[in-house]
Amino acid sequence: GAVVSQHPSRVICKSGTSVKIECRSLDFQATTMFWYRQFPKQSLMLMATSNEGSKATYEQGVEKDKFLINHASLTLSTLTVTSAHPEDSSFYICSATFAGNQPQHFGDGTRLSIL
Amino acid sequence: DAKTTQPTSMDCAEGRAANLPCNHSTISGNEYVYWYRQIHSQGPQYIIHGLKNNETNEMASLIITEDRKSSTLILPHATLRDTAVYYCIVRAPGNTPLVFGKGTRLSVIA
């Protein structure tokens, strides 16, 4: 089946640091990738939709200058959390799809902890 | 907002069938029903999806009512590893995102 790899799986860093998370589709070309955030005991919340070669579309309330998304190729999207603060601590998850009705496949998530 | 309603939690005895219901009374004609599950601290795992016909794969069966307003995910022989949060999601064709509701927390008990 389709595989999506997310790296790193866990990050612990100091407040003010910028953190980059990578999402790769390993065996298919992902025309669209999605980024989600999940707080403890809550469901996944969509942050942004990323299409290869174009600017990401952010959900309401998600700061685009805070969460920089790059989707430069059909197999790689990155999310950079700039100047991270403790309130940005969360579980970040990406997903990818290659065709309209095909299932989205998810990475294993990145647990970000800002001290 | 999620367009589905699911029970908050369910228990199932190991080895028995787990039947997880989902209501999607406002589903549109072109929207598919998707099921995913999330085991603690992992990304969601795709299980199955369908439009109007019943579907079966190696993981589960999906039964969709004729009016498409509800569906049931069936895990035929639940194991302890099936303990997870199960999400029922309706999604239109095209590269639209999955919108997650609260899901059903299934606990499989030995």
C-alpha cells in the first residue's frame, strides 16, 4: 500500500527555535498534501492544504507566517514552525493523496515539544 | 465541521465482530464514506471507503444503507490490536481534505 514517511518523529527544543518537519510519499506522486495538528484528547484539525508547485491554502485561524509550508516536488512537503513557543507543542501529522477519490495516506506524526 | 455522528465509545469482546455505526444524513450524492482509525500516538490508518455499494477488504466490511444516510463498519473478528479511535468521514471527489470528527473509541476486551 501507499506509504507516507514523516520525519522527525519527535522534537524537543527551546522556545524561539524554528523546527522543520518533512513529509514524503515513498511510492507514489502526491499531487496534494495536507497538514494537521492534534492536541491531547482531541481530534485532528486541518491546518493547510498544499498542492505541488503552488502556495498552500491555510485554514482560518492558522497563521501562514508562523507555519511555513513548502511543496516543491511531488514527493516532498515540509512544514516549518517558525519561532516556536510552548503553545505550539502538539502532534503534527501530514497526509498525501495522488488522485481525487483515492484514500489519503498519513504519516506517523511528529510530536513537537517546546520548552 | 464534520458531517457525521458516531457514538463516543464502544466495547467489544476479543474474537467477536465489532460493528461501528455512523450517521451521515446530510451526505451529498457524490460524497464517499471513508473509515480511518488512529491507534494512540500514531497517524490515522486507512481502513475502507465506499460510495453506495457494500465493500469488503482484508481489514473490514463497510455496509452502506440504501438511502446512504448511515453506514456500519464491521471488524469481523476483533483483536486487542484493533483498540483505537475509529473515524467515519464523508468526502467529496477531488483533492479535498478529510475533516475529522470526534470518532468512536473502540476498546477490545480480552
